[in-house]
Amino acid sequence: MIKLPALLTAIFIAIPATVHAAACGPSGSIVRVKNTSIGAFEYVVFKFHKPPTVPAYTVTAVMPPFTEDPSGNTIVIAGSKYTEVRFDSVFWTCSIAQNFALPKTAIKDIKRTGQFEGVVTYVIGRRASSHYISNYSYDSGTGFRTIVIKFKK
């Protein structure tokens, strides 16, 4: 049996598996996730390569502890209230770009808690006085669909 030098082993262990995955490009894949703030509201925005229909998703209130799927590792998410966004039947074997400017006034943290077997989940941590308002989707240019999760500051 050939053993890898300790340095190479440490490098492979330190790099998460998603780094090796290709950028998301197939129909129904999540291309990018970002957050933004406009006026009295904050948003988490998911951009998809345009699928034939709006991707199936749910938005629910959740409570810690949070664990990563599929590893089962514990994930710490800042905030005192939590909202989970779960996408079902999406292309998931790719590296989803994330561009978060945190913390904002309402949104304190956003973490992907799962990306496995067609399901991608994110948990949004926010301050107690903020409120989940709504979610909506729209076509955002040729070949893309955007899903927005809206919170009041």
C-alpha cells in the first residue's frame, strides 16, 4: 500500500468536497445565493438556471440544533429566530456561489445546511424583532429564475 505524504493528506482533508464540484449550470440548479437590504426590508435571493417550472420550495420556521446533511456535523447559526428554505428536486451536484454581506440589521447569518440527493436547504438566522414577510419568484432575464425571501427589519 502506498501512503500519501502527511502534507498531501492534510491538504485533501482541509478542502471541502464542494470546492471540487463544477459551477452550477444545468437547468434547475442554484447558480447564486446572496442577501441584500433595501429600505425597511432585507432579502435572501436565490438565482436558478431557468427550470421548466418554478422549483418546489418551502419556507418554514425552525429551531436549533442544526446539522449538515449528509455529514450530520453540527452547524452554528447566529441569530435568535431561524427560517429554513428548502428546495426539492433541484440539480445539486455542483458548487453554489454564495455572496453574503453579514450581519445586516435583521439577518445575522445564512448557512447552507444540506446539499444532497436533489434537496438543497439553507437556514437564515435573524434577530428576534425581525419578521418573515413573504416569498416570491420571477423570471430574471433569459435563462434564469429568481426566488426571493423577504424579511422586515
